[in-house]
Amino acid sequence: MKTRIELFTVIVAAMIFVSCDPAEKRLEMTGAVTEAEINQYVSVTPEIRDGKRSNFMIFKSEGLKALTSFKHGLGTYVGVNGRVQCFVVPGDQEVILTVLNPDGTTMTKTYPVNVEECFDVAPEWALFCGTGSKTWSWDDRVSDPYGMGDAFDYAPNWWQAPIEAIEGKGATMVFSAVGATIVKNKTDGSMESGTFSFDMTRTFPSYSASMGQLTTTIPVLFGKTTGEDTGIGSDGKDVRVYDIMRLSNDDLALVWVESNMRPDAEGWGQATWWLFKAQ
């Protein structure tokens, strides 16, 4: 029995000794980094292309004992070292660094940058945003800019809402390339803002007119007709992801297809339609 007690004592002592070293290392990581350390280890530099400051940024934060993220014009980059397309329009821009310290506190720093020329910009940015921002409204050139119909058509053909029936028909929405923002100006004088992104590779072969997909953090233009908010689909859910059916300098047609009605190669889909025009 004495031998067992002594052996147990030795094992416990060894465990306590071994556990001390990792604990000391964790303590070394507590606290917050200093401004001087941020200045030493973090940099935001425009990539030079053809001798000009481009819209691609080089982010570096290696050596900083904290997590870093860089908020830019098209989103947020989280990481240590990276090359990222951050802007789609030239001019004075900014990148906001957020530092998450080991103790849970955060620090921020703004880096002003100047973009002389943009490279590799998807053409859809100009269609959505013009030379910087573009205002869109309900398309009053057609009889029914909102409604439901077949996803294969070019407008709602089952149930239609004429422009006169849409409460808030004078509302507008502004797509801006600076920050990839969408701002809705409602007829009651209020505003709602969010961000947007698009992926022109996400098309559906079943839709002959499918061009890509638009994702927003707020629903697109809405009004009310027959008591229903046109910012929602027919099942009453908020719509934030749309199939782009038409996109040009003057026209934007979006559809949302009910998930249980999304067509296969031979089928059809029940779709809610939004038709907009550029102002």
C-alpha cells in the first residue's frame, strides 16, 4: 500500500510540473498589442501595376501577436499576408484594420489609400453602379413591374401588379461601388442600407435567361400591393438572394424561385419577379 501511495504522489507531482509550462506560455499571450507594434508589423500597400497604384492591396501583419482583419471596399480580408482586389473605382479610399487581442479586446486603425487605376474589374460593376453609383426605380415603362410567373419568361405572367397598384412606387435604390452598398430611399422619407455582391458564375441551365446571382443584406425595392410586401416571396420569407435574368445599362430584372419549385433540366419554376430601370 505504501508503494502505491508513493507512486501516486510521484505521478501527481509530475502532472503538476508538466502543466506549469503551457500555463506560463498562455500567460505570455495575454494583454493587448501596442500601437507601436501595429505600426511595426502591419502594412497596407497598393500593388503597383503598369507604374500606377492599383485597386489590389497587399496586406501584411506577420509577427503581430494578435488576429487581424482588413475591411475594404468589397468586403473583409481575414489573415496575415494577402493580395486582394479591394476596390473597383479609382480615387481616395480607405482600409480599416481590426486587431483582436489575446485578451479579447479590439483595436482599429484606418489606412488611407489612393487608387490611380483599377484592373480586372468585372463589367457588371459598371452595369449595377455606373461610374460610381446608380439609382434604380420600379420600371414604369412596362405595365407590370412586379408579380409572379414562370421563371422561363421575361416578366411576370401569372399574377401581375401594375405600377399604379404598388404603394411606394416612387421609392428608389442606389447601388454604389464604394463599399458595395445598396441604399433604399423609401417614399415615407426613411432609408435602409446594406451591402450587395454578385456571382455571375452561378447560373441555372434550366433558365435560358439566367445570367448570375445577386445577394443583398437587405431586400431590394419594396412596396405593398394587395396587402403583401414586395420585398418578400410568395411564401412570406425575406428574399436576399436573387437570380439575375436581365442586367444592362438601363434594365435590371430579378427573380426568386421557390426552393421547392426550382426547375430541373426539364421542369419549370414558380418565380417572383422584380423589374427595375436605371434613372
